[in-house]
Amino acid sequence: MSCVSVQLLKNVGCELIHIRSSVHHGTKGKDLLLSVDARFPLDEAEIQGTWSHTKVSGASTTLVTFTKDSKIIDMTYRKRLDFREPNASLSIRNLKEDDEGYYKLSLNIEFRNEKGKVKKEERTIHVTVDEPVSRPIIEKKPSHTVIEDKANVTWTCSVEKGTRVVFRWLRDNVSLTASERYHFTQDKSMLLISPVRKEDKGTYRCAVSNPVSQIIESRGVELNVYYGPYNLEVNSVQGLRTGKVFTINPGELVYFECQADSNPPNSYVWISKSPNATKIITTGPQLQVKSNELAQTEDYLCRAFNNVTKKQDEAQFTLVVASLRTVKEKYTHDGRSMSLLAVIAVCSFIIGFMLLFLFRRACHPKRGHEDAAEDFGIYEFVSIPGKMDSTQASCKSLVRLESIQDMHTTIYDVIRHVPESPSASLLK
């Protein structure tokens, strides 16, 4: 159903002409079609209209004046314009940069069944004309390897052909953005790294594109940086290490290795330290130590120096000569001893708590004999020397035993009350 039919049936507004896009990106030297879709039956209407062009400078020109049956094209554009009837589309051949600007379609429509009623439609299209970009060329200054924290690096990206070029920078295939040390020009064709540091090393590329070109990357260029030393560490696959202390067996030949992250590689110096003197043992990344030539404990130092960056770092460690088996047995024995002491302490606490509980029960017996079953239990008899004739003593006597020296009696008390069941009482 046409737009006119919809209007008649539903009495609502409708778009009589349609432009697929309000922006067209044209390629220099190629043709560009400004397509128009008519959403009404052309044989049922009279049309009259114009196509005009407003340049970036502001100058305006009427390119085509047309009706459904005729057209007039500006003479200066006659060889480059193609007006397509009856839908009013316009084709521009062999685009030039001067063809950029805004193209306006003004259309008057009069339907035969609505004589005297003219509908006006206007559409504007923004046209850009670009030249495809060529492969970018990347350049680095200075071209040689630089020293961290002492040098800056400037990267430049350029293209031989292309308009409205968009530049993008990558290091190891990761996009770069502006930061405290990364500075871009307004169009991002230049990148300044100031100052250069270790983390800046890698492969750099620039990528370019524009409205009529896909992304094109340059060749990769390496940035080498002199840095370090960093993360200096002394290691050995022999002996037992605990923090900065190495323990080795008597008579054992041990190798130590000093390592640090650095470019170029470091120079290493091994130093023996004592309270009275410090001396250089050897140079190089490895140290060989014969334990039978050492005292029981000695301190050592590995010093790394970068001859280019003029930076250095050092790592100190202690070497102990002792039987590793004895050391391990000592740790094992100490662990067992601590475990045994812990068991004894826990058992003592439990026994003491039980004795205290039983003693308090014994010192506060129940009064009266309302139930003979309560007299059943386990009794403990204690013989105490003295002159007392009584065969029984109260619990209070136990408290005064220390003050009564010449007393002989037998004291008993209920240690634990174990009531019997009624059946057991009957059996007795």
C-alpha cells in the first residue's frame, strides 16, 4: 500500500520521499549516488523540484531543476551529473574534493485527485569526499637504544596519501592512551614518551584509517631500553635456605648464583664481610664455596652494577656450616617436646578440675536420710596418725589436719555417689 493510500485511510501523516542516509562518504575519483525513494504512485501526481549544492565555503549552486517530464542541469555540471527520473535521485561522477558539502532536495508534489493542494518535501544530505589512506610510515627518534630516566623518545606516523586520517598507536598490539609520560599531538600523528622507562620497551606500530579506508597498520619498530638492575636475588640449589640464611653440610662444595633483571647484563662482584675486614672474593654471576675452608658462620654480599645506567644493587646473605641432619633432627625433637608438654599440661588441667569437683562434693554432703538409697556409693578410707578415738571425722576435720599433729583415726567420705536401682536394693 502506498503512502497516499495510508493517508486517505487513516488520516495520518506519512513520509512521501525517503533518503536512506543523511551522510554519504564519497571516495575521490569515484561515483556517488544520492538515492531517493518515492513512497507515492508517480503516475498519479505531478512533481517539480530542484537539487542544490552548498559548498564548505558557503557558496550555493542550483544543480538541477526538474519536473516529471523534463530536467535542466547546470551547464558547469552537465558532464558530471546524472539526474534519474522519475524518483529524483542524483548521481555525481568522478568525485572531487570540491564536491563536498550539503546537497538539498526540494520537491513539490500535487496529486491528481487533490488539485490545487501542493505538498512540499525537503531533504538534505551531507557529502564528504576523501582519498583512501596509504600504508603508514613510522619513525623513531633517537633511533638508537636509550637509557631509562635519562632520555625521551619521539614517534612520528605519516601517510603519503589520505585525507581526514585517524591515527592510533600500539605497543605489543595494545592501544596507547595519553598519560603522565605519554603525550600526543592533537591529531595523534606524533607520540612523545618522556622520560623513557623499562616498561616502555616493546614493538611499536601506528594504525591509520579514514571514512573510506579500513584500518591499516605500519611495520613494527622496536624500542630498546637500557635499565636495571632490578629484583636482585641470590639462589642455590644446594643446602637449606631460610630467608637470607643458607645452611650447608661440612665438606660440601656449594654454588651460588646472583641474578637481576637488567639490560645490558650486569657486572657482578662477590664480597666476603667480617667485623674486621671486607674483601672481594670473585667476579661474575656465580660463586663457588668450599665449606671446609670456612668458619662456622660467614656473611657474603653480591653486588650488581649496570655499566650503562650506572645503577647498582646488592643482596646480602649468611652462610652457616652445620650438619643438615642435626638441624632437621633438632627441629623434629623440639616439635615433639612441645607436643608432649602440651599433652601433659592438658591432662594436668583435667585431673585438677576433677579433683576440685569431687572435693567440693565431699565437703557439702546432703543432710538427713530421707532416702536410704542416697547412702550408697564408693567410699575411701584414710588412716591418719593421732590420738583421736572416734572412727569418724567430718570434712571440716580435713581442713584442720595441718593443725592437729597427734591424732589417730580413720576418716571416710563419699568420693562418688553411685545410687543403685530399686532392683539392686531389693536383691540385697
